[in-house]
Amino acid sequence: MTKYLFTPGPVQIHPDVLNASALPLMHHRSDEFKELSATVWKNLQRVFCTESVVLILPGSGMTGIEAAMVCTLNSSDTIIVINHGRFSERLVVIAKLNGATVVEVTVPWGEYVDLEQLESVLKSHSNCKALWMVHGETSTGVVQPLRKISELVRSIHPNILLCVDAVLTVGVEQMMFDEWKIDIAVTATQKGLQCVPGAACVALSPRAIELIQSMSNATYCMDLITFLTEYAIGSFPYTPPVTLMRSLDVSLQLILANGLQATIDLQAQRAARIKQTLLGLGYTLFGLSNSNSVMLVEHSEAKQLAEHLKTNFGISVSGGQQHLRGKLIRIGIMGDITADAEQQLIAGMTSFVSEPTATEFTASTSNA
């Protein structure tokens, strides 16, 4: 049985957030639910650091990303994608499914994008409509320098859409939507927002909204024009995840009560503390390892390490993806992680490399 959730999502969430989803259902057309929605929308704006619209779509983060692409792309469009991991690859796939021409800026997994290479690509594609990128890659544990990328993009193409998969970073890393002149940013509820899975949150700049409203409908359930129309009157186009909205309301209030920057700082401190400890134990981290959300630990016995944590400490982690499968574990380090949970993680990682005696093994098992 999992006692401590250290996966890259879903994450460990506060009991009050879980309890909120067990409250009696509200009808989604009631005044009570409209008041709740208005509060959630407003608090999402605060977490995204924007004064513009943040829509909520039932589904996963990928639902929001695909909706944003479908509603802004034509088959004649060219876009640039910074490809530096598994979720970046999905951006390429979705764009091509919608008929767009994709110019890839390929980055080795675990590294930063070469800004000089990106500059060259931007200058040689004056007709590009958008640049899409993943801010933080769950598959690599690398957070790209979004602010520098934004400055570069705006210096060359002031009016193209800058679109960001921010599923791993909103609520964990610095991400200033308005200040950094981002046009579309998508996150999901189950990571940095510290809530249950089930919805995508899509921030849209006025420029993105204007473009979306000029496009012809290419989808029904994910038509952002419909969501924007209903948003303007405080509603949803069809039944939203009502219980999730209650939980999201609580999780956002907890984040903002603590302070967004304080929350980001706390998670950065936790990441630095765990990273330093693991390096001190002799573990090797993959690539740049600069994410405060997920840490990739390379190990020749990665599967056995994951099983050791689960069996003896009740800790659930994730494995590597694609060519990294079986070569590392991915430890999610965001969410409502208590001091006890962190201590158990360190105890589990320590015991795996220290070859514990039978007595120590029994003690660690009793703590699981």
C-alpha cells in the first residue's frame, strides 16, 4: 500500500483538499457553484501571475494543450517547437495531426536549449505563427530558461504566439505569464496546484483570445470559443468536474494563504535539500537536474530501488521514460510533503545503498 506519493504527478495533497471533494454536490448551474467558479478563476489568475483569462477544461493537461493547438492552428501554419523530452515530442505530434508544419529545435534530453540555435531558427522562419515549448520536462527533470526564451522570441518576432506546456511548473517554479509576455500556458490540477487530477487550466493572453475568436471551430468538446463565451457569463459550456472544483478552491487558497512566492521558495529549498542528500549518498542525478518538481536518479538497479522504496517504506516513485526506462527512477518532490514523508524518502534511499543489517531492515519495514 502506498503511504507516501513521490511520483511526478499526482502528488501528495493536503487532507483538506481531499475532504473538499467529499462535500455534497452542487448543481453546476446554481448561483452557489457560479460563486465558487468565480473564486477559483480569480485565484488561478493569481497563481499564473496574470490579469487575463484562465479557463478550466475537464480532462488532463494534454487536453488543454491539444485544445489550445486545435483552436489556434490552421493546416497552412508553421510553428516552432523546442523538443527536449517526451512531452515536447507530444507537442510535435499534436501540431502535425492538425496539419501544421513543425520546425523542431532539438535539444538532447537533460540539457538546456541552445539559445544561439534558437535565435537562428527564429530568424530563418519569419512566417512562423507560434513557438511551443515545455517549460519543465517531467521526462528529464529539466526546466528551460523561459524568461530568456521569451525575451529572445519577442526581440525577433514580437507578435507570434509564445505557448507553454507549464504542467510541471505552475505553482512550483517562477512563471510570470503577463510580465514574460506569454500567450498560452497550460497546467493541470494534479501537480504544482496540489489538487486531485481531472482538469486542465489554460491561461490566454488578449492576443491569443483574439486569434481564437477569429478561427473557425475545429472541435466540439474542446472549442475554446465556447469556453470563453460561457466564462464571460460565469459558467461552463457543459457539466464541469464539480467535486474537483471544490478541491481546487481549497488547494489554491492554501497556496495563496502561504504566499505564492513562499510556496515556490519552500519547494526550491526542499529540492535543494533532497538533491544534496542524495548526492552525498553517492547517487547520480540525470542531466542538469534543475527542476524543483521532479528529480531523476540514475541507477543500474532502478527497478529494484523502486521496489525497495515501495515494499519497505510505502513510497511510490516512477520509472524512466522511453530510452531511460529501467535506467533511473523519477522522484516527484512537489506537493504537500510532510517532514515525516521526506525523512522516510531519505531513509529509504539511504538503506538501499548502505546494505542494512537484519535489525535495521526490520526497523525500516516497521516504519513503512
